[in-house]
Amino acid sequence: MKLLRPVPGGLYVDSTVGMGGYSEAILELTDGQADIIGIDSDPEALTYSQSRLAKYGSNVRLIHNNFTEIDTVLAELGTGEVDGIVADLGLSSHQIELSGRGFSFLRNEPLDMRMDPTLEVTARDIVNETDVEGLANLIKTYGEEKWATKIARAIAKARGQRPINTSLELANIISSSIPKKFHPRFTHPATRTFQAIRIAVNNELENIKVFLYKAVPLLRPGGRIAVACFHSLEDRIVKNVFKKLAASCTCPPELPECLCDKKSCLNILTRTPLQPGIEEAMENRRSRSAKLRAGERI
Ligand SMILES: C[S@@+](CC[C@H](N)C(=O)[O-])C[C@H]1O[C@@H](n2cnc3c(N)ncnc32)[C@H](O)[C@@H]1O
């Protein structure tokens, strides 16, 4: 959070407020003197952050929305440029462990996986209705799973007998479709497929792009953006969008002079992403694969 350099009197957007941990860190670093706009697509998360952040009173405003609507949220609150924006992508531990929405392959819960319950398509719809080829592509692309085709075929076979309704049913089908000797040593064999389905349900990768292109212009010059990612697909998008926003001229090198007039609007602060130290990784399992990238508005 220090990378954001929050100052008393500053206005910050926590685009994935979740349980309110990042917002609280900003408020603590500013002696409770900053203003926070917290956004989350999961209304249940907002209930938690609301009670955690209640002590900061009107300094905190919490909004149920997708962070792809960050521009609309700020416009509706009558806010101009902000001093900093953070995003902590992915799921909260609460969503995985307690939401009852089938995010975990270790629990027997309805196969839902929507972070925002107003979304129309659930994991159950995708698993039971996508054709085998589409399913294999999705698992390969969003899960980087080399067993994607075998898994997709096993899912199609199982649902041919009866619909797949729960997370544990799906996890078992995936596990038994991969030969035991090829099961990963340190992760559950369903990890990648669950990630893929969740990304598809919530349109996660496209949302990150839309968000970043909207967020950076909302920063005042000198304002900072910091984004924490938990898998390589997310990190690649953040890296590439930051690069594009940082680029000045985008004309082909063979042109004798610049015709695009494009100006750089972001100074990248993290050439390589920051990763947690050993201590933090030991304390917080989820932080192990975290990568943080930050930039400053020019
Ligand atoms: C990793 S958690 C954030 C945890 C938070 N930093 C904290 O300290 O408690 C990610 C949160 O982002 C939310 N989220 C994910 N994608 C979102 C999106 N596109 N728009 C808004 N919120 C989103 C999730 O619902 C979840 O609550």
C-alpha cells in the first residue's frame, strides 16, 4: 500500500474493496484522514467491509458495481480526479471459504461462481451447456490446463447421464479424468479448471482491460495506481495495458516522423512486479503467488 503513497486529505478508490483490508491500510497510513470510494461487485463483500470500515464514518463510501464502471461511479458521486486507485484482483478468502457459491473444489456447493449475483450465467450453465470443443478451449485458455480436452470430454460424458450441479461433483469428474500419476504434486487437479470456469462466468480478463483503460485517466497527474494479481493471465494483461499507457509514439518505426501524436500518460513504477517476501508468504498463503504492479499518472 506504501507504493500508493497515500496522504491525509487524499481521495482513493479501492476498486475491489472486498473485506476492506486495503482500504483500512490506506486509512491507517493517513491517520484516518483520507477519503475512500470502495467498489465491489459482490454485495456480500460490501456488508463485511461496511462493518469493518464503519469507524471511519463518512470518509468511506461503498458502492455495489463492477470496477469496469469506475468512471460512472465517480461521475455519479460528483468526483473529479482522484489521488490513487487500487485493485486486488480475484476472489477473497471469504468468497472461497464461506460464500456457498461453489468457488472451492473442496466443498460441495451449488455450482454458481458468480461474484455478482445479478450476472445471468452461472458456472452450472457453462459446465452443462457449452459444447465439448468450447469447454476444452475455455479450460485451455483461461486455465492454461494441458489436460483440457480430456477434462472437457469427461464433463460431457458425465452430464450426458445427469446434470452436474455441485462443485464437488465437478471436482471429482476432473480428478478422475486426469491419470493419477499426472496429478499435480502441490495443487488439486481441479485448480486450473475451476479458475477457467470462474474467469468465464465473471468475464474477469476482459473486465481488467476495460477497468485499467478507464482508471488511469481518472488519476490526477502524480496520482498512482496499484494492481495486485494472483495468476499469470491477470498479470500479463496488467503488464501489457500499463506498457500501452506508458508508450508515447506508436507509429511504425519506419515512418520518418510521428503521425500519431500519442503521449505517454503513465510512468511505470514496477519494471518487474513486486512479490511478497518469505515472511508474508508464510503468513498468508494467498499472497504467495501475488504480483503487484504500479504506475504514476503523468
Ligand atoms: C481479493 S478480494 C479483495 C480483498 C481486499 N483487498 C481486502 O483487503 O479485503 C477481491 C474482491 O474483488 C471483487 N471483484 C472481483 N472482480 C471485480 C470487478 N470486476 N468489479 C468489482 N469488484 C470485483 C470480489 O468480489 C472480491 O470481493
